[in-house]
Amino acid sequence: MVSYKDLGLVNTKKMFKKAMKEGYAVPAYNFNNMEQLQAIIRACVETRSPVILQVSSGARKYADQTLLRYMAMGAVEMVKVAKSKIPIALHLDHGDSYELCVSCIKSGFSSVMIDGSHLSFEENIKLTKQVVDYAHKYDVTVEGELGVLAGIEDDVQAEVSHYTDPAQVEEFVKQTGVDSLAISIGTSHGAYKFKVSRQEDIPELRFDILEECEKRLPGFPIVLHGASSVPQEWVEIINKYGGKLENAFGVPEEQLRKAAKSAVCKINIDSDGRLAMTGAIRKCFAENPKEFDPRKYLGPARDALMQLYMHKNRNVLGSADRY
Ligand code: G3H
Ligand code: 13P
Ligand code: ZN
């Protein structure tokens, strides 16, 4: 058993308390490799933003769980060397079983998500409570989910989304003891969030559902998944240099800004980073066909990612200059 406390990580409790009080959201960025992790840490140190490093079960398989733990330790050391005080949480994204959550907690995660959103209400409560009971013994925080997001996350996939029913949130939180709750208000995973062909036709998120959840759970941290904005400048670069992304649209940034000022304390962003990295690499390849040193294309991709995250922290989530 490796405790996250020995790795210099923190759980999400204090992070969310401060975010709630000051009206911003903590960024939760997914990572699978060194360049992504470097970009996240550099951007968050530079902007003095707290950060949740998010690892999906796919990322865990891809990067190797032991290496991941040392990467998180490396991130903590990078922050110390930079004389920064930003807190870092290591979080399991979309955990789909009790066993996976336990395994992550044993290997140093400070926070886990148990995604029982595809189960019946009763089964979701049962599974989530089981994870909470184990996690809380080790002071690890737990995120649950009510309502279903469309899209694909590893083995968890859904064709259509089902908005969260606000009438269920109090009972879910009370019965399970979760520390935060992901809700479904119209976001979805990936780069194709809306069935529209023009940006102007993107519908508003269901802020009415968010407000109703806030009323029923005063001061309780809410989480937004599927919060990439799918920057059109990156979509254009990808398409210009040989890609083929059609009608790829995300959540407009002003809507996320509004959400970040509410009880939404954690905003999950993965796809935007994938787009920036892919765009930067495609551009490098097209402009430098003779280049074959990975540092020459992964370096610019890392720079593009860092710029993207700094922008998110400063102008979308409002998490900059907090530490
Ligand atoms: O919500 C899912 C995240 O974007 C992680 O994606 O399962 O492909 O690593 P992944
Ligand atoms: P995006 O696909 O919108 O980046 O969402 C990421 C996410 O919710 C990770 O859990
Ligand atoms: Zn998600």
C-alpha cells in the first residue's frame, strides 16, 4: 500500500472548499504520457492554479500503473523545485469497478471516481457506497455520477444522454457519502458534442438542472464532465494538414465560465488537449518532412498544450492566481 500522502499529493476536499468559496473550478486534465504531464504542471505552476491529474483506466493500461505513480511523484517534485505551492490531486477518471478503485487507492491515488451512472439508481448507490466506505478509511475522496453523458469512455459508453434528475441528488449523496457529484446537463465526451453543423446552433447547457441541484445540495461540489470546447482554430489546423474532423463542436467557453462560478468545482477537459497536440504534430510533420527527431514534434505539441491549459485556467475556469 502506497499512501498518496507519502507522495506529496492531496485529496480534493480543501481544493473544492476554496473553489466553492471563491467561485472558480479546479481543472481536471487527463494525461497518458510525459509531454502531457509536463504541459499540465508547467501551465498550472505558471498560472498558480490547483490541479487534478486525471487518469482513466485506459491511461493506466497505456502508461503502466507503476510508472504513473512515479510520474505523479515527479510532478510533485517539479512543483517543489519551481518553489510553487499549488496542490496536486491524482484522480481515477471513470472508475468502473470497486476493484479498480481499490487498486488505485493502494497505488497512491488521492481521489477516485466510481462511475455507476449506467446502473439503476439503487445499484449505483450500492456500488458508490462500497467505494466510499473503503476510500474514506484512507482519507481518499470519491466522486460519484448521476445521469448519463453520451459518448465513449473506455468500456463505459452510451448512445444518448439522460439528464440528471435533481429529485434524486440529495438521496444519492446522503446514502453514499460521496465527496462530489458529476451531473449530466447536456455535455458529452469527445469532439462531437452536438449534432449541429454551425457553431451558432449549439444549444445552451441545462443550467436549470444545475441550479436545481445546487438548491438541493447547498455548498456541495458539483463536477462537469465532457467540458472541452473543441477550439475551432485547432480543428482548422488539423483539417488543413491532412486531418478530417467534420462538424466537431464543443461547449462554448462562456457557458463554462458561468458554470465555474456556480457550485461546479471541477471541470474535466481531455479532448481539447488531444486536438491541440494532434494539430501541432500534424503541422510539424507537414512543414518539416525531413524531421524525424520526436523532440522536434513532441516539443511543439507540448508547448501548444501548455498554452491551451494556461488559457483555460486564466480565462475559462478562473483557477489562476489562487496559490
Ligand atoms: O472521459 C474520458 C476521458 O476523456 C478519458 O478517455 O478513456 O480514452 O483515456 P480515455
Ligand atoms: P472531454 O471529452 O469533453 O474533454 O471530457 C473529458 C472528460 O470528461 C474526462 O472525464
Ligand atoms: Zn468524463
